[in-house]
Amino acid sequence: MNPQDLDNAELNIDDILKEFGHASGDEDIQDTSPETETAEEDVVVWDGKPIQRDNVPPAMPQDTVRLNDIAQAVKERVADSGETIAFTPVGEAEAETEEQPPFVPAAEPETEPYSETWEPEYERPMGDYVPVEPIVFRPKSRLKELKKKLIAGPEKRYYELIEQGLGKLQLAILLCLLIAGASVATAGMYAAGAVSEQRMKLLIFGQLLGLLMSALLGSYQLMEGVSDLFKRRFSLNTLLLFSLVACMADGILCLWQVRVPCCAPFSLNVTMSLWSAYHKRNTELGQMDTMRKAVRLDSVVLEEDFYMEKPGILRGEGQVEDFMDRYQTSTGAERTINTYALVALFISLGIGITAGVLHGIVAGIHFFSGTLLVAVPSTAFIATSRPMAILERRLHRLGVVLCGWKAVSALHTRMVFPLSSEDLFPSGTVKLNGVKFYGSRNPDQVVAYGTAVIVADGGGLAPLFAQLLESRNGYHYDVETLKHYPKGGIGGIVNDEAVLVGTMSFMQEMGIGMPEGTNIPQAVYVAVDGVLNGVFAISYQPTKAAAEGLATLCSYRSITPAMVSGDFMLDEAFIAAKFNVRTRHMAFPERKIQAQLWERKPGEDSEVVALTTQQGLSGAAFAVTGARSLHSACVAGVAVQMMGGILGMLIMLALTIVGAGDLLTPQNLLLYELIWMIPGILITGWTRHI
């Protein structure tokens, strides 16, 4: 029986109860609920209405009622109305349910052994294939991840360095310089005869006290030298520790021989060692400050065999680990000077032993201490740290950090630096100054044709002309057979018409007639079917950052700037005039090769040499040229200091042989170090000019 049949039957609970009560013939209902109690005993409430007790319908029995009886009553009621209904008694349904066997889960089939000829059997058809959604790049999530790494790494290290501070190092450097100056002054007074013999002991004690004060101020450097010994390494600070022991021994003997100890040269060496520590801490502080302020991080990658069988510079997405895992690696020049220091120690010891054999133990100690002081000139301590500190101040303003000495060494080679039109002229620097149309062709069609060819070619003019077309509500055409010409022009078939776009010299080369008064060198000319139809005056405004970046690239002969993505306007003469640089070392590959170079991406094994936190050409350009300048300054500085040390040891050997120990005065030793300090200071300042 469907729902409509039930509606027609007009069954309700009252009819069912009346039918069932009549069939049972039981007693009337005795309602004892508070709602049905009234003041009058012969009035009751039934179905929300007060009625007489005599009119109350017969009640159901108070004992248990089987649903089969109700079902039978419903059946009879439906039969009287002429309807038919398929009805299953509850008892029979319960019986059928009880007769059903209990549910037993089916056993899983046994897995057959693997076979090459085995094919899967699909019992059910598979649903429709739902492709995996691609991972969408979300700049906000990238920035969140980047800031998390920066806070855990560079920012944490930055505040650790801030707590250490630079004030103590600056104060120690100043005090050491004062001690060295006082030692030189008192030694000069003694040499001039201004000190009496009665006060000579006091002068020697003062020199020894100055020696101890210098050692106390440089205690951190001396402890670092001891630590290097335990780590089976030898450094300049380790050699400084041996110099302290030798100078103290010689100073004690000076009391017996009544001569001035070598306090001034030792204090100068301690000063330079402290200055080196100041440079290193200041450099690291600047690098961490650059990294912690980054809101973007781009990598400068050195890609092998990029163009003309030379490696090239590519730019991609940078990682914090590229810098944090490499920036503290020791430089090659630093390892070289440390090895030399170990060799100088043994040579000085040999010279001391020779002097001891020839002239006595006192002379041997005196020559040993003097040789240690001249074997490594004082500016050797800053030969690698000062150039990096000077360079870091420049790179910090540009938001650039170099990824360790390995990257610096990798950049010291002949390479190609690819340039795009966006590098030379960033967004907003190329503007449209005016438009002039010629001929009877519709101006909107001229704009659409020219835009179609320029957009198909790409480059810096494409966004400008696309915006012009949108402002005129122009139609977008497709270009067929796009062709590039060597004289600053492009062409193609648009809407079955030949369109040429280029400079004025290109149009003249192609035989396009120029109307009188048309002489705009910095403009885009559009010709359709051999007739000039439009001239678009273009304004290029190079930025200071782009000009400085291109100038520093063109100043190095071993760096070849190459145009890999640019419009036809950016030829050699135009770039030379706009940026005032020499472009003879620049490369302008063919358009096909430019497209291939532009599509090159950094490989997984490529060397990350620097990280930039700002967009533009200047950061990557100064990272490359700065690394080259740093490498040259460090190598040249170490070479000059080693040369001075070798010459000093040869002089000491000659003095040992002839027995001229009276020439080993503090004034002469200090003068020798000051002489070699001049080239050392000049060379370590090379990174100031990049």
C-alpha cells in the first residue's frame, strides 16, 4: 500500500482505539492524572475537552497489549473501505528474523605467490580517476617558513653577538696602542741617554709590566692559541703565545744585562691580533643583521659551462642553510699563513739554537724572541679579516652575503654574467612619451599590429605596449613567422600583412621611407606592408643601482656581461650611451641563443656563492666583483706578509752569524714591523673600491 492509499483510508488513532476497544469490550478508562481531575466527579477531560463520563470512549486494557491485535483491527478497518494492503504480522517478522543464521565474516582469500604472469582481477569497476591537485606556491607560507629559519639561525646568532659587544675589544685595542706608544717613548729616551743608570731598573720593570698588561688585554687571543694546540692546529695566535713566553724570558734576562726588553713590538702584535678579532666579529654581526632583516632570499649560483665554454651566474631561490653552513669556514689564505707560522716557529727556534751555540744561552734566547717578532709582521693578523670587514660594510647596504671562502674562490675565474632588460631597466623606468601616426591606416590597428609583434618577441617593451593596447581596447592578434633582424628590428605576419618593428636605422636599412621631420633616435617605428604607419617615442631612465651594477661588471676583463633577454633597442651603442660604460667586453648573442640562455635554471649540484635580500642587478653584481676583489686582497696581503717575514728571518740569521746582537733593539724591531705595515694596510683596503 503506497502513501496515497493510506491518505485515502483516513485512519487516525481515535478510530484505531475505538475499533480495538469495541473488540475487547473492556472497562472504561480510569484517568487519575492531575490534568483530568476536576471538581465534578461526573466530568472528565478527554482529548483536551471536558465531556461527560458517560460519553467517554471505551479505554484500552491496562495489561500488556500485543501489537498483533492492533494490526488485525487496522486490517479490518481497511477491508471495510475496500482497500488492500500487504501486511506482515510482527510475530511472523520476528520469527523470520530469529530463523536467520548469525552473521559470520567471510574469510580473506589466501594470497597467491608472486608470478610474472600474474594479472590483477577487478571484481568491481573502479571509479573515475581524480587527478592529484598540484602544489600551489603560496608566498605567505614561504615567507613564514623563511622567517622561522631566520629567527632560529641568524637572528639568534645576531643577539648573541650583540651581548658580547664590541666595546671591550675597542677598549683593549686602544690600551694596547697606548702601551706600545709608551714603550717606544721610554725606549727612545734610553737610547737618547735621557734615563740615568739609577732609574734603569725602573724602566725595565715598567717595560715588563707593559708586556704583562698587553698579554692580559690579549688573553682571549692567547687562550685561542692554546685551544688551537689542543685541536692539533697552529695559528697566528699560537705563534703569539710562543712570542710571549720568549719575550718574558728575555725580559727577565734584561734585568741582569740592563737592557730594554722588546715590549713595543709585542704590544703591536697583540694590538693587531685584537683588531683582527674586532673585524671578524663586526663582519659576522653585519652578515647576521642582513639575514635577519630579509623578507626575500634569492641565491646567486655559479653554473658550469654556461656560454662560450665559461661558467655563468644564475639566480634562483635561496635557502638560509646555504649561508649558515658555510660562512665560518676558514679561508685558503688564512690556512696558508697559519702553515707559514708553524714553519716560522721552527726556523726561529733553529736561529735561536744557532745563536746559543755561537754566543751563549742568553744570546740564543734574545735572538729567538727577536726572530719570532719579525718572522710574522704585525699586519699579517689582519691580512684576511680587514678586507672582508671593509667589503661587508658595502654588501650590507646592498643586502648581500657571501657564502664562505669556497664561494669566493669559485668566483675568482673567468665567467659570464647574464643580463636581462629587467636588470638594466626595472619596472617603471621605461615610459611612452608620445605617439605619431602616418598614412591612412587606422591608428588602433597600427597599435595592435605593433603590440602583437613586440609581445611575441618579449623583452622590456612588451608590458608597455600591452598596457597601451588595453587602454585603447584594441584587438589581440597572433603573429606568424616571427623573425629577428641583426640591425635592431623584428618582423612578422599579422592578419596576413607584413609588419616591421624596429629603430630608425633598421627602417632605413629595410628601405622604409621616412617622412620629413621624423628623426627620433629613441623611438619604436612600426611599418605595415612596407609603409611607415607609426612612431612611438620611448623614454629610458636607468636607475643608480643598475648603473653601478653594470659599471662594476664592465670594469673586470674576466667578467663577460651577456644580454640574454632584451628588446631590439638595447644594442651596444645604446647601452654605452645610456650607462656611460665600455661595452667592448659585453656579449650580444643571437636571439635564438639568448632564449636558450634565458631558460637556463640552476641545477641541484650548482654552487651557491651568495644570497641577496633585495631585488635588482646591483646585489648580484657586487657579490661577484666583491668576491673577486676579496680573493685578490687576501692572497696578495698574505703573500706580502710572508715575504716580509722571510726577509726578516734572513736578516736575523745574518746577525746571528756575525754576532751583532746589539742591533736587536726594540726600536729597530718596531721600525721593521712599521715598514711592512704600510703595504699591508694598502693591500687590505683593496675591497674598498669595487
